[in-house]
Amino acid sequence: MNKPLHETIKVCRICGSNRIETFLELGAQPPANSLRDNLAEKLPLVPLSLCRCAQCATVQLTETVDPEHLFKHYVWVTGTSSTAKNYANLFCQEACKRLKVKDPFIIEVASNDGTFLRVFKDKGFRVLGIDPAENIVKMANDSGIPTLAAFFGQKVAEKVKSDKGLADFIFARNVIPHVANVHDVIAGMKHCLAPQGVGVIEFHYAGLIVDGLQYDSIYHEHLFYFSLKSIKYLLEQHGLEAFDLLESPISGGSLAIYFSHQGINKPVEARLKQKIKEEEEKGLNSKETWDKFADDCRRHKDKFVELILKEKLGKKSLIGYGSSARSSTLLNYCKIDKEHLICIADQNPLKHKKYTAGSDILIVSPDEAFSKNPDIIVLLAWNFKTEIISLLKNKYRFSGKVITPLPNYPEMLQL
């Protein structure tokens, strides 16, 4: 009997309460990274809806899509982004401030192509990556970053501990929100962490999602939308304690939370205390905040569609830039498709000559996209705005208009 593609949750994935309430529905959409070589291939549609747990305040998706379908052949490659590569250097610098041992062992959970581990390896540290995407794991190993092809959890942690020993620094960047059995991953990280070791969880912060109206970050791979309250609660369930944070530029604004084993008595840094205070004052974890967010999403959709249709009526040619997973949510929710955008430019060659999920727009290289002489660029990868605008001006000499759909309401920029 075939396993179902998705299942609807009946209780909160974090605390087990059945007090979960749906507050935002973005429609039935195909999994965001279901890119196709031809349009004849039919894609499954899965409801994309957010709910909130009244018990622990965790915001999460109502549906769990089979991870084998989502992650076995992945198309996001960290190293294609200069923003990510620059941040990798900062991330390593901050980690080194907290490493108190000689010859440290570094583990990354969901390490992708090894971009972040490479910075540690270049310093002479021992490194190990673990990632379920077999195609990306091959790329990492071929480039000299030792990487296991596996879904990380307690079983894999046991093997790593037995074969390699305990980690002095273990980190999971933008992976915890992807995992339905998140307790298995956190327990695995704890199991691999040396007694005086430091761990990091990085996640797209719910506070920034609400402040910037970033509903495009909601897609089937992202099961959780963590606040500091909910991530601290998760860590504490496993005998781990948050003590510091680093603000990250990734995904339109993420937080990296440093943690250690409880009882180590690392002092909680002032910046973490301040962020927790701000979160409480804003009421981020309240039902009212998320109900308002849902209303604002619907208003944003109307304004964005109105702007695109106005330019199309003016006989302008539009292309998109950036075929990220988040762009899939935006395009499908707003029903923007190949009738509105000629193509989407993307720097990742794994995506070229494929069609977007649901919106059926051809993805091409930036060179090919700009050979079509577009009038307007729709900056779907708006979270890399500075990097892309520089490319448009300096490499392609583009002097037309750029629509940035987010954060907040759409804006038109003349280059």
C-alpha cells in the first residue's frame, strides 16, 4: 500500500495539544520545489494552511508532506548565493569566539553543498555534514566536504557519535522548521554534543515574518514558524538552554540561537533577553497578532495582483527574478503564471529549462532572460534585493522598473 503524500495534523507537533486552530489558508498548492522538465507532468496539490497552538503558541502548517517527496532530490544550493557565502564567514567567526578546545569537531545538520562547513574546514577544523538530498551530498563530497546522505535524528546521531565522537559545535541552519518529528532532530543534536559544547539552531523568525508580511515564506517544506518563546520551549523539553543569538540576513531575516546543555550555567546574553522582551511587548505569540497577519496577507494579494495586471494592460513585458520556493507560494496564491511573466531568471543551473510548480513559468539563466529585453523585473527573490539590484545595474545595464512584492506591500522602483 502506497504511503499518502500528506497527512493533516490533529495535535500540535511540539506539545501534543489538540487545541490547534487554522487561521490562514493560501489554497491548494503543489510542493514548492516540484520543478518539471515538461508541462505534461501533473503535480499533486496539497492544502497550504497555517494553524496556531493555543497551548504553546507554536505556529505551524496543518499538513505534513512526506519528506521523501520533498528532500530526496533538492534544487536549492547554498553556494549560489553570495549573501549566504558572506554570512558563512561571519557565522564561523562567531562560532570560533565560543570554541574553547583545540582541534574542534564541527557537525552541520542539513549541510547542503557544504558552503558553511568549508569555512570551518579552511581553518583546519574537522567537519562532517549530514543531508538527505543525495544529489547535493554528492556535490559536497566531490568538493572535499565529508557528508553523509541521511535524514538526521537519534539513530544517525548514535552512528556519528560511535564513528566520529562528540561535536564541540553542532549547528542546524534553517532545517528545524522543515522536520515534522522535530523532537527526534533536537534529541539527536543533544546526543552528539560534547558536555561543554555549543549548538546553534537558525530559523526564519516569526517576528520578522509578521513585521514584513512575509507570507511567501510559508510553504510545505517549512512546517514551523518559530518565535523565541516556542523555540526556547522546544529546547527546554530536551534539557537544552538558549543563551545567546545572532541575527542573520538569510531568508529575509533569521535568528541563530546558541544553546548548551542545561546546568552548564552559561550566562544569558543581554541581546537575547532584549529580544525576548520585545517579543512579549509586541504580543507576537497572541491569537490576535496572527489573525491580523492573515487579514494583511489577503490585502497584499489584492494590491500585488492589481499592480501586475496594470503593467500587463500597458503592454509591458515582465520577467521574474529568483525561482525560490517562497516565490512559488506568492505566485500560486496570487495566481500569477506564464500569462503574466515571460520567464524567471535564476542563477542556479539545476533549475534551468524547468517549469515552476503550479504557475508553469519557464526558468532560465539570467543571460537568457535579459536577452528578451524586459521592461519590468518582478523581484521574487526580494530577500536578496541588494545583491540582485547590483547585478541588474552593473552586469545587465538594466534601466527599467523593478517590482519588489515584499516585505510589506508591493513597491515599484525605477533603476
